[in-house]
Amino acid sequence: MEVRSTTRPGAPQGGVSTAAPSAAPAAGPPDRAPAEPVHWSRARVLGFGRAVGGDAEVCRPTTAEQVVEALSCGGVDGRGIALRGAGRSYGDASTNTGGRVLDVTALDRILDFDPETGIAHVQPGVRIRDLWRHAIPHGYWPAVVPGTMHVSMGGAAAMNIHGKNAYAVGTFGDHVLEFTLATPSGELLVCDRQRNADVFHAAIGGFGMLGCFTELKLKLKRVHSGRLRVWGIPMRNLEDGIAILEDQREHADYLVGWCDLHARGRGLGRGVMHRADQFEPGEDPDGERFLSAARQDVPSTLFGVVPKGWIWPGMWCAFHFGCVPFVNALKYHAGFKEGLASPYPQSHGAFHFLLDYVPRWHWMLRPGGLIQFQPFVPKDAAARVLRQVTEKAHSWGMAPYLGVLKRHRPDPFLMTHGLDGYSMAMDFGVPVGARRRRRLWELTHAMAEVVLDAGGRFYFAKDATLPTDALQRIHGADTLARFRALKRRLDPSHLLQTDLSRRLAL
Ligand SMILES: Cc1cc2nc3c(=O)[nH]c(=O)nc-3n(C[C@H](O)[C@H](O)[C@H](O)COP(=O)(O)OP(=O)(O)OC[C@H]3O[C@@H](n4cnc5c(N)ncnc54)[C@H](O)[C@@H]3O)c2cc1C
């Protein structure tokens, strides 16, 4: 096992202060000075959906040395320490109710970027947005981006996120070349596909259970234009959406289907598939002008007039006054018009980060919040299983207000959600009131049974409700035993915990 440093700076044991967290550091080379003492202060830490989580003691280190020192402080009340990036996981993957939370977002420096190779060397708190803003003027874009630009590199690696091109380029981890991991056992491990290869393949996708990424190297992809060529393709139902994905995936760079999960019968899952392709060199006459950070960012007003911050209250009204089925139907019919107008050019930012167009959109689900349920189903069972779980939601009177269909492929990471098949991300508004909330949880358990019986998987960044036995049913006893053995080696006192890891009895 290669170890860069095995010594840990002396640390005050268990000291908790209510001092305010330090400010984010300025850009520049990493700080290698001896670690300043770390401070823990009480705060409310929720999942992105605001439906789960609770109070915790939070520390925001600014250097890798402080990360090591914070880990040496130990947890409180046997609840350990949760690692947290930008807090964009929908559920409880980075919350630790009653325990401690190590927020690494202040480690936010891009340490190096090579415009010849597109290799970036980053700290874990760097966000996808920081990365593409830095890289796009050089003609590079991150190989894998999620539906929001606000996730951190550490969170992306720990969850091994996927994009709208998962079927073609795999997951985030497939593009990571190397990382350094600070473990609770006090090591700083340098890991890649040769050195500490077992840790490399388990910490990526290991949901923050083996150690804290303190640096990562990843390869970005070349782009010759700041825009993509986009098609809208109407989908008549779920089965049609799957057929389109199969038909187009050999040639398309990105594919994602928006589905109306309120529609029933033959129309269930109708919607619009979006395909986007990169331009070849010289193909887009205006492409170079869009190789600029300013041209990729989402605008701050709607139609150049309405401040985006005013939009979520309108969405709140639509949601709470039962307009979702109507809005979905309108969107489906608009898809036919879009199909006729296709293809059209769109910036990478506008194509990928539609959800970032509306700041605080998830507040429309207040006061209950939202949960996401994203089953991954092997290809041959997908149409049957995804239809069955949606119909189950209908029969329980709780249709998801949004569905997003994607194609995936397997990857080499131990705890992966990637498989040769499809996923459907389903968003549910969480009802207010303990009884109705419990009923939603029961519904997701009933849906999970169908998925797990078919050999399906789940993605923990999008989970808040899976029952304890799901972990073993998803990954199998052997894989789970290998992961637990690594955890015992790197985290012998079981320091790294989250509400998720306790719920799944890791
Ligand atoms: C609007 C929206 C759209 C999304 N779309 C997609 C999508 O298309 N595809 C997709 O895959 N995901 C998607 N996600 C989910 C998101 O990409 C993941 O939840 C991602 O992990 C969030 O990163 P984060 O920095 O917010 O991490 P957090 O949510 O804070 O943490 C996620 C996990 O990473 C661990 N972690 C954080 N930092 C470190 C570190 N330095 N070292 C070790 N472990 C660490 C945490 O313990 C936790 O287990 C979406 C989320 C939102 C809100």
C-alpha cells in the first residue's frame, strides 16, 4: 500500500467550539502550513430535497492537513463523522443527524490544468461549474456532468455520478486518473488503477465511507464548439422511449428522456427525448465564440426581464394547486413542435443544467420537501419493471411529478449503480403529516421490491428511503464483504458514517 504520509498533526481531542467557519481561501497553490486547529459549530444539515437530515456539528477545513486533523477529533455520541461536499445528494448521503459533518467545500482550488492534455488536478471542493469555467476557453468540457453544475469533485467521485452520456462514456470514475485519500486510520493514500487499485475502485462510488478525497486528477474531453447540436424527439410512451434510446445510442453523444409519469395506460411515460451531439472541428461557424465561460452560464433572468428568483413561487402554486398533470401534458405536446424545429444549437451549459435555470426550484415542494427514487433495471426487464413501479405509484395515489429516463452501462467500481440497462429518476413531493409521509416511504419500499426482484440496483445519491436489506440485495454478499473489509482496514473505528450508512446498516 503506497502511503504519501502517515503522520497526523497533533490534534485537540473532541474539542468543540461554536466559532464561525473560516472563509473560503483565495485561488492559488495549496497551503502546506501546519494545520490550524479546527472548529465545530452546530448547524442544520439537510439533504437537497429537504425531507431528511437534522442538526449536526459542522467543521469546514481549508487545507488537507485540517481534514486529517478533523478526522482525528472523532465523532460524538457514537455517530461518527460524515463527509459532505456541496450537499446536492437528494437524501441522507451527506447528513449525520446528531453527529458531526466535515464540509470540504472550502478546499476549492484548481491546482493545475494542462491545456495540452485536458488533465485537471483539483481539490475536492471544486465544483463542476468551477471546472468547466476554467476549461472551456481551452476547448475542454468535463467528460461527465450531472443535471446541476453545483456538485463538488469529492461528491461526484464518492457517488460516481453519471451524465446523459453514461451509455457511451461510463461514469465520473471512468475519467478519474488518480486521487489522494485521507483515511480515518491516519494515512494519505495515493490511489490509481495500479497503486492501491482496490481502494481506487472502492472509494469511487464508496459514498464517503473509506476516506476523504483531498486531491483528484481527472481527464476532461475535447470540444471544438461551445455548442451542441440538439434534437427533440417525441416519445409516445415508455416503451417508445426505450426503443429510441436503443436506436440512437450508437451515434448520439447524449440522450435523455423527460417522461410524463402522470399519463396512464398506453401513454404511460410519454414525453420528449433529447439527443445532443458534439460538432466536429469547423462544423459550427459560431462555435468558437461559445468557448467562453460567460456564454455557458445560465442567464440570471427569464426572457431577459423576470429575475429567476421569482419563478419558484409560481412553481409552488402549480404544484400545490394540482396543475402538474396539465403542465406535463402541455410539455408533451410542445415536444412535437420541438421535434419539427430540430436540430438546433444550444450551449453545453444550457443543455446540461436545465434545472439550474430556476434557482431554489426545489422550494416548490415546501413544506414537505422532495425525495427521488431512481431504479436501475437490466435492459431486458426494464420496460416491464419501470411500467410496473409507475403503475404501483398510481394505484397508491402518489404519481411522481417528474420522470427522467437514461441508458447506462457497467463500470469497474465495486459499489457501482451502473449496469447494462436503464434508469428512471422519479421525483415525489413529500406530503406533510407523519401518516402520509410514512405511506410514501411504504410505497417506495413496495416499488423497490419489484426492482430488486428483477436484479435491479439503486443509486444512493438519489435515495432517502431504501430498507436495510437493500444494500446486500443490490451488491450481493461477496461484494459487500469486500467493501466492509476495506472499511475495517481504512476506518477501523467506523468513524465515517452518515444517516444513509446507518439506515443501510453498513
Ligand atoms: C438538481 C440535481 C440534479 C442531479 N442530477 C444528477 C445526474 O444527472 N446524475 C447523477 O449522477 N447525479 C445527479 N445528482 C446527484 C448529485 O450529482 C450527487 O448527489 C453528487 O454526489 C452531489 O455532490 P455533492 O458535492 O453535493 O456531494 P454531497 O451530496 O455533499 O455528498 C455526496 C456523497 O459524497 C461524499 N463525499 C463528499 N465529499 C467527499 C470527499 N471529499 N471525499 C469522500 N467522500 C465525499 C459524502 O459523504 C456523500 O456520501 C443531481 C442532484 C441534483 C440536486
